[in-house]
Amino acid sequence: MISFILPVYNCYAEFAALLPVFVRGLEEGGEAWEVIVVDDGSWDGESIREAAIGNGCSYLRNERNRGKGYAVRRGFGVACGEVQIFMDGDFPFYPEVAGRMIRAFADGQMDIVVGDRSLAESVYPKDIGAMRKWGSRVLSFFVGNFFTPGFFDTQCGIKGFRRAVAAQLFPVMQVDGFALDLELLYVAIRRGYVIGRIPVGTRKQGSSSVRVVRDALGTVGSILLIWVNRMRGRYRV
């Protein structure tokens, strides 16, 4: 069985519109599946719950906003699939990414598979602001060369794990926020897991210059926090 964990926070419009499309794709794929929606304290939680249950998904709710990392860990704590995948609940990717992710595990060689928007086959919106584009490039260069060697798109919001690997990784994760993606790759690389990459098609989503600056500062702070956690032996690597 394939488990999908979808963290959701205040994105009801995108979630409700695209969840039926996502579920229909899973049904047509022929694999046994489960979808676990983790509502991270959304103000419109009841609407999100109705959309999840109405489409055959499980629903968990955090009574207050705890962050993506906390929500994802909670979902993995109840997932049952032999392959377990998390993806941002506002569905930033085109639906075919789910099947591509599942097929990447088919030969039994990969421990972890991650989406990567920097691959040549990936489709990314072209009309992106210059500040966001260059800010992302600078961050990616720094992270991919000095923190997660060879992996430049650490924040791509879809990552999959074999069940045994997820059971080893998630209990030692410390980050509650968006830097969970970065933390997972940092620890996985140092533990020597076999990590594959797949191209993704990304839908256009809004962003501002302020968000670029905020995200850059947040990434630097997260790197320092993860480094401190490693020095304290919390990752057992």
C-alpha cells in the first residue's frame, strides 16, 4: 500500500479543488492507497475535514498551528504503507507527480525519492520575479554545495520513503517548521541512504520579495539549528 501524508494549513480553496483530482489519479493507478490529511490548526478546519472525509481520506487535526514538520511527523506516525510519501496539501505540483514517485520505488533500489525542480525535465513557471529567482539560486548553491551535497532543491514539497527508512528517520527529526525538508535530507545523506530524484511539474503560486528575504533568513537559521542538533547527538549520525 502507498501512504500519502498531506499537511494542510489555511489553503482550503486549493485543497478542496484539487484533492478529488489527486484521489481519482490514485484510484486509476491501481495501487492500494491511503491519504492522511493533517490539518495544522487551520481556521477553516471543518471545511477541510469535510473535503478530506468526502474524498475517502483520513483526517487529523492539530488544535493549534504547530508547523509543517510537526504535522508531517504526526501523519507518518499513523501511516501504514510500504511506501510513504508527503506532499504539500495545497497541491503545488501537477497530478502525475504521484505516479512518477510511486514508479521510482518499483525496482527496490531507492530508500528515499525526492522531487527536484532543478532537473532538466522539471516544468517550472517562467514568469517568476527576478528577486525570487536569484534568491533561490543563491540559496540553492550554498545549501547544495555545503550542507546537502549534490541536492540543491531541498525544499521541493514532495518526498517519499520506504516504510523501514521512515521509521528510522522521523523519530529523530527535531524541526517543527518548513525546514523539515532540509533536516530530512541532511540526516539521510549522512546515514548513507540511497536517494533518488524525480522531475516535477510545478503550478504557479504567488510569492513576494518580502517572503524571499524571510525564507532566506529562515533557511540560514534552520541550518544553524540543525548543525547544533547534530553536535548534541540528536540525529545519531
